[in-house]
Amino acid sequence: MRIEIRQHFAGATLDDVERLYMLDETFNRETFAALGYERRVLVADRHAERLLRTLHLCPTRALPAPFSSLLRGGTFHIEEQVAYDFAAHRGTWTTAPSLLANQFQASGTFSFAGDHDGVTFHLEGSARSTLPLLARSAEKQGVRTAEQQHAGLAAAVRARIARGASRAASLDLRS
């Protein structure tokens, strides 16, 4: 199933939006907590203009049925890997769930582009599942989750930019 998400940030600079999305771990941890996720950085390696990052995202709410029945008392999390090129303002992403990872894959690309009145974030990719009887539901749930996370993150970015606080934000990549 195809994933495509666009968010526009009127009046923002490319540097501000990129910093909030890609570097400000305090902002992201707090935003994801408000969205119902524990967010931990497992790996953050920045060399010159490239960032390689692996995140651990664990929902703080129960998974929807029928997926919750597959856990059998265990916990569910998502591992997200991102490779980002600051010079090109684009990157790649992949996610792998802790549950049935060999039967669900999601991956794609994302970019930031400045224009005459702000910045546009664009993410595209696909979610694919081979779960017997649940493939389409798993794909829809994956896309819906990505859309909800990015809508919430974009709202938080807009609020931070409106407050003019992004320049003073923490840039700690160590989490």
C-alpha cells in the first residue's frame, strides 16, 4: 500500500524545519510522548552532512484488534532507520515492527524543500504485508499510524516555529 504525506510549514525556514525534525531530540521525545509513544534513539551518527539514526518507538497504548491478540503478553515496538543527507535535504527510511517483522515491511524516501512562503516536507513509500488473512489490515494500520504520527509531528513543528523557539532548541543527539 502506498504512503504519501505532505506537510507545509508557512513562514518557516528550511534550517528551522530540518533542525526540528532531524536534530532536536528533546523536542521529538516530548512530541512523540504526547502522541502516545516512547521514543528512544538507539543510534545517532552524524558525519559532516549525513545523519544515520535508528529509533525505538513503543506505543504506550494497546494495539488495535486483531493485532493485539498476536502479542500474547509481550510488548510491541517499531524500529525506524533513517539515512539523511543535509546537503541534499533528503533521506530514506525503513521501519520494522518487533512482531512478525519478516511479514511486514515499510520503507521509502522523504525530503524537505524551501519555497517562496515556507517549507514542504514530503514522505513517500510503501507498506507491504504477507500476513495470512491480515495483510490488507496490517498495511492500512501501518499507513494510518504513519499519517497520524506525521500530522502530530507537523502540528508540533508549526507550534514551535510560531513561538519562535526553534533556534534555541536542544540539539542533543545522545538522547
